[in-house]
Amino acid sequence: MDRTRKTVFVCQQCGKESLKWLGRCPGCQSWNSLAETVVGASKAAAGSIGAESVACELSLVSAERAPRVTLPFGELNRVLGGGIVPGSLILISGDPGIGKSTLLLQVSAMIATQGGKVVYASGEESLHQTKLRADRLSINGNGLYVLPETDLEIILQRMGEVSPALGVIDSIQTVYLNDLEGAPGSMSQVRGCTLRLMQWAKSASVPLLIVGHVTKEGAIAGPKVLEHIVDVVLYLEGESFSSYRLLRCVKNRFGSTNEVGIFEMKDQGMAEVENPSEVFLSHRSRGAVGSVVTSTLEGTRPLLVEMQALTSVTSFGLPRRTANGVDLNRLLLIIAVLSRRAGLRLSNQDIIVNAVGGLKTGEPAADLAVALAIASSFRDKEVDRGTVVIGELGLSGEVRGVPQMERRIADAARQGFTRCLGPVVSLKGLDTPQDIEVVPVETLGDALHTALDR
């Protein structure tokens, strides 16, 4: 019997280990998520990052920054913090068919066009299938080496022979290490392969992009374990009925974690959306009741988003509250403030709030817009189409200040809006464009009177 190996039960959602099987994970509280895994003292995933493991005084370490690999994709550069850092391990995940492989093949072709070799290791497609996709995307393939292989050691050996400027693993659930127990995609294989890739990327100073599939619940398969190991975690999001895709950064050791890149899926692949605010407002109808536009900050960029609300008398004893793209607890807070501080009788109303375009926003600056959208629907009165509303709501009904107000107003003026409702404290002393009227409001009652009582 091999005493170096033992059996543990690992949660497939958060990676927490247990010596015995449990029906509910004590870490993330998910049910039936613990799976039996054989672990051992494998040398495949263990080892040092560099050739010499020595302690070095921090003051003696060179502060010179390695140049980032910039891409023609400005949206992707924005999300990554300015480009790809050499030696970084980047995980991109998303629903099946969302466009992960398409985006990575385009990125690989861009790096190859700039003169760097790229190794694209595909465990899901053959050479012929990858070629068909490349032809559809008008990619000639010069400098792009496709490797249909699932043995990770062979993949790393071929990468070492080519000496690429970028490596792609599509996907982490299909590769395996012979020294590890379990089938490809199991917790032990996913964790071991990711650690091995991290070790190779740091020692070779070659950036690696790896694809991670998601579960039914929307988590990366094998998930939190991968998020802890890699340097950057990107989520590619989008609705099945929409051609627009949002690339969201949730972890970045080399930049901001709040940036969002917006793409449009076309026949020729992913295309950048240069003016996302115009996209989210393109289908806004005239005379729409319950529709209010707000400005949210995604990283350093303001985005104009249409917030819609619908109220109707409930058919049941307990009214429903539905939120799409807005935090439900935040919606309940706004409804309570509207009922208590503004006198709106919403206790018998079903209330549905939706952020148009599939965008998810958790910023408090959208509170006032959501409140006005609900009031507009409840009173059946339209908010002026040229008005943008920005502000956070307090429990006493006051409109609280929000950051970067000048940038938000400037973006609204560029999109043709003529009036902005915002908090008094944030509008003092601002240098705003002359073609937009700034209306400061102090309380929710002031905002309702200004926007609806015309």
C-alpha cells in the first residue's frame, strides 16, 4: 500500500477538504458538493518557481518593470490593466458557447501578427476543426502553432521547444498529469495542472491563458481553487439572445479588478464596442414610463445604463420583488425608503426592476435612478428623456454624494443628455459642460418633485 497517498473529500465549489464525506460543505454551505479525491506527494505540481530558491533582501531587488504585451484589442488591454504581463497566468471563464475560444484565438493571432510565436494547445478540437474556425475569423495562422494534445507534460515540452511569446490552454478541464490520480477535470487534476502551469509560466516568463468551464451555478469548474492560484481571473458574460459580451475582471494582481470590456460577437469574431453607452441606450423608446438613465462607473470608465421598473397590483397576499442586474437587497432598501419617506403605497405592488442590456451594477450611485423608475411606473408619469439621474439614497431619504461626478456628467453630455439630477454635495464647485443643466437635489422628495411633477 502506498502510504504517501490518502483519500480526502474536496468541495467542488470552494475547494475545502474534509477527511470524511459530508452532505453539506462547511465552507460554502453547498449541498452534495464533496467528492472523493486521492491526493499524494506528487512532484508534478510541486516545486519552486525559479531555478534558485534563495531568500533575497527586498531592497536589493530590481524595480524595473517587465514591459507588458499590448494588444490591438483596447478593451482587453483595459481589463488587464494595460496589457499582458510576462509570466502571468490568466484564467478566462464563461458559459458554453459564449465565445471564449473565439476570443483567445483572435488574441493568439494578434500576438503572432506582431512577430511573436504562439502555442495554442487545444484539448477539445482537432487541427482541422481549429483551422475551420480560423478561416471563419480570417486568421491566416502565420506564427500560430496549434497543438491538439491533453498530456500537460507533452504540452509544456512542445512550448519549451517553440519558445513562444504566449501560450493558450483550451481548456484546463481536458488536460492531465500522469503522476496525479483522477480523470481529467477532477479536482486533483485541475489543481495539479494549474500549479504546474503556474510554475512553468513564472520560470519561463511566458504568459499563459487558460480556459475554465463553468458549472450550472455559474462557478468555474473546480473553481475557487483555480482563482487562488492564477494571477488574473476574467469572466466572459452575455445573454443568449444578445450579441454583446462583457469581459469582467474579478481578480488582477497587476491592475484594477473593476474594469469591464465590452465586445460584440459578429461572424468575423469578437469586435470592440467603442461607445458602450450608446449601445445600452440604442433601443430606448420615446415616452416610456418607468425608464430612467443613470451613470455607473466600471473601473475608470462611466457607462450610461437604462434602469426600467414595472409596478402592478399583486394577485397574491405577498407582493413579489424581482431584480435583474441590481442587487435584490439594495432594491428592498430603495422600496422601503420610497414607502416611508416619499409616501408611496407599494405594499400591494409587484415590483420588477431591470438593468437594460444585461449589465450588472452594484454601485449605490444607481439608487436614485431606480427609485425614480419605480415612482414613474407607480404614478404612470414619464421622466424627461433627456435627464440622467445619479445619486445614492440614505435611509432617511437624503440623496448622498457619489465619486467622479464630473466625469459622469461629461459623458452624459457627450451622449446628448440635457439635464442631470444629482446630490447637492457632489455638484458643488464642479466645472460642468455648458450644454447640460445640472439640478442639485437634497432629498428623495426633491428628486420626485423635480422629475415627475412637471
